[in-house]
Amino acid sequence: MWDQGLEQEWADLMRMALAGDSAAYRQFLLCVTPHLRAMARSRCRTLGAPDSETEDIVQEVLLAIHLKRGSWDSSRPIGPWIGAIVRNKIIDALRRRGRRTNVPIEDVMDTLAAEEQAGGLAQMDIDSHLATLKRRQQDIVRSISIDGDSIRETANRFEMTEGAVRVALHRALKSLAQLCRIQST
Amino acid sequence: MRTEDLIDRLVLDPPPRFGFGTVFMAATLLGILVAGGIFLAVIGVRPDIGRAAESLRFLFKFAATMPLALGALGVALRLSRPGMAAGGWRLVLGAVPVLLATAVALELHQVPASLWQSRLVGANAGFCLSLIPLMAFGPLALLITVMRRGAPERPALAGGFAGLAAGGIAATFYALHCPDDSPLFVAAWYSAAILVMGVAGCLAGHRFLRW
């Protein structure tokens, strides 16, 4: 599916990531993302889905890659593993679209109106799911990403231990993936 | 949220401590212990085990149930990983029905037709049908629990193989107790009990293994 050398590089980075090297993990995710985006975009175009959906799919795929990274057998090529995850998430997105095409016209009108008000900004699914998480999980997730806080700073701010922050972050990520999935079934 | 922001957060979440293969193996061993515990507590080994162990019919039961359990475990593990096909374990699993059919043919050839029915019905088929699922429940629950950490592309199928594996483990223990050694009995009742577990595994997979 991808260039062999590229897959080799991804596999090396992911192996380091699984051993606990977070810099390698960041590099892996950053390297893979443009490829995921290209795949998602071409799928969206062939299926007539709006481009705004591409980024939602990319983020869902990233979440799935993250939560399921232990299921990659590090002695095997990583390309087919990533490919299977992308396929699964695109199917989810299709189901969601299938459902959306059944919504009554009034709802569509409302949505169109709302989109216009939002000034054409794509409303990411993940953000709407984030709003349904437990308060503390939301705070932690927001604090880490938007303010660029590290785990330690977040722990200090919320007067929690670093371990508790990590656990809350992990649970929040799992819940987000779950919410994305529930929406498509 | 921008995709870069999402990546920032993912990076802060440390990797799982144990690999998927390790956890799967641990669940399997624990499942065998649970099934074995129930076996010892509820039924135990048959009293004439010493004499039975010399009979080919008795030994054949294990030649059927153990490859079944092993092959189904191998397939379930591989199907839990995205982008992997069932692989060589399929052959181990596929050998079991062939073995069973051969044993049934030999039995029909060796035993007079007047005895076929009593061999088939055996001493306690109902016991077989209830005890194998009873002992298989623990291993199945454990396997499904760890397989949630995996990412099966076909969740119901992967769950089904976990069910067959759990049934195979339970049947291996049950064979130590069961006084019916005829391949006719094994082909009918063991298979039925194990297939029930396969269906239970499919349902559990469909319910719990989607991601």
C-alpha cells in the first residue's frame, strides 16, 4: 500500500514508541497523518462526502491507532495493520453518512443554518464528543492540549497525582473513541 | 480540536505495559486454570482412568479436543490483530473434523450395527451438553476480555473462534471424566456442546469486540 522504505521507517518508530519513547511516537504520528489524510480525502471524494469529514476520519483513525497500538505484532510489517484500521474507521464514517442521509429535511435545514452561523468552520465531531465527557476528564484533556501543559503542570493545577492525570487522560481517550463509534452504529 | 493537538495528547498517554500476545497467553492459561478448577470441584477424573488411558478410543478424545483448542486459540489471536489472516492455525483446526470423520468411519466399521445406537446415545449426553459449556464459560469470558484490547476486523468471527477454543479447553477436561469413549458419542455430543460455545462466542464478539 505504501512505499516499503516508508513502512520500514514507521515500523521502527512504532517499535521505539511501544518501548516508551514518546518522541519517536510523536514522529510516527506526524509522519503517518498526511498519508491517513490523503486516504481519507480520496475516499470522501469518491463517495461524495464533503471534505470537512476528512479531518474527522483522520482523528478517529489516529485515536484507533493509538488505543489499539498494542495489537500490532512488531515482528510484522506495519502497513497492513494501519490499512486495516483505516478501512474499519472509513466504514464507520460511511455508516454515519448512511444514517445522515435519512434525516428529515427540517433537520438538514437547521444544520445548514447552523453551519452558516458558524462561519463555515468545520465542526469537529471530537469536540462535540469532548463536551459529553466527565467534567474532570474534559478539564484535563483541554488543559493538556490547548494550553500545551505537560502532565506534571496539569497535575499541579488540578491537585492530582501525575498517575491520576495519566489515568484520566487514558480514560478520556477511550471514551472519545467509544463515542465516535457509538455514533456510527 | 486540531489534529496536531490530538497528537500532543496521544503522545502523553504511555504505551501498554504488556504486549497483546503476552496478555492473550496469560488469559488462556488463567482460563485453563479456571476450567480445571471447576472440573476438579464438580466432576473430577473418572475412577477407571488407569485402564481407560490404555484404550485408543479414550486417547482419541484428546487427539480431537486438544488440536481443536490449540487451533482455535491460534486463529482467535491472529484475527484479533488488524491486517492478519488466520494463517497456519486454520490447518490445525481444519484437521479436527477430518480426524473425527475418520474415527467415526473406523468405529462404524469395527462395531456391529446393533451397537451403534447405544454407542451414539452413550451414558449421559445431557451431562456432556451442560458441563462443557459450564467449564467453557470462564475461558470464554477471559478471552473476550483480553480480545477487547485487540482490534478484530471481523469481531463476531474472532469471538466465534474464542468460543470454539473455550469449548475445546472445557471438552479436554470433560473427556477425563466422561465414560463414553466412542467416536460416535464424541462426534455428536462433544461437537454439539463446542458449537454452542462457538455461537456464544460469535454473539459475545459481536457485542463486545467492535471498536
